[in-house]
Amino acid sequence: MKILSQIGIVLGICLVAELIAEILPVAFPASVISMILLFVLLLLRVIKPQHIKEKSSFLQQNMAFFFIPAGVGIMSQYEFIKNSILPLLIICILTTLITFAVTAITAGLIIKLQEKLKQIGR
């Protein structure tokens, strides 16, 4: 029963995000609105992490499974993209490297910030 209530919370947030996306005068992905809503609700402590813990763990552990449809979709459109494979691969590799670099820099800055905050707190 606990997992059903957690699924209900997540789906409820997704439903609200869909409604907000319909109301907005510009196109904005409901999935992004959902993540923002969930973040705000967690920050405001309206939802506590334990309210969605098992559902979140399940999704995180099975994340790779959710990329299969996208991969199949790309392969089914191979005829349309076969002439652009090399540029697409270069873009994928470059954006991956940029993402790794930005993540490393951000993590380093956060660690330094946490160390400074610990020194101030002493």
C-alpha cells in the first residue's frame, strides 16, 4: 500500500504539471515542470523524502531501462539519419565530455563551499 501512495504522489505532481503546461502561453515540457514542482515541494517540506523514497529508488535503479524506447526510436529512423551519423556522434561525445567537466567543476566548488561553511561554523 505504501508504494501505491508514493506512485500516487508522483503521478499527482505530474498531473498538476500537465495542467500547468496546458495553461502556459508558451510551450514548456510538463516533465520539467514536474521536477520543479517536486523540488519546491521538497524544499518547503510539504513532501518529505520518505514519502517518495521507495518509488524514487526503484526509478533510479532501473533508469537504464527507460532509455530503451529512445534507442529503438533512433534505430527505427536510421534511414533518415544515416547521412548525419558522424556529426551526431561527434556532438554526443563532445556534449558528454562537457557534461563531465561541468559536473566535476561544480562538485569541486560545492566541496570547497562546504569546507568553508564548516570552518565558519566552528
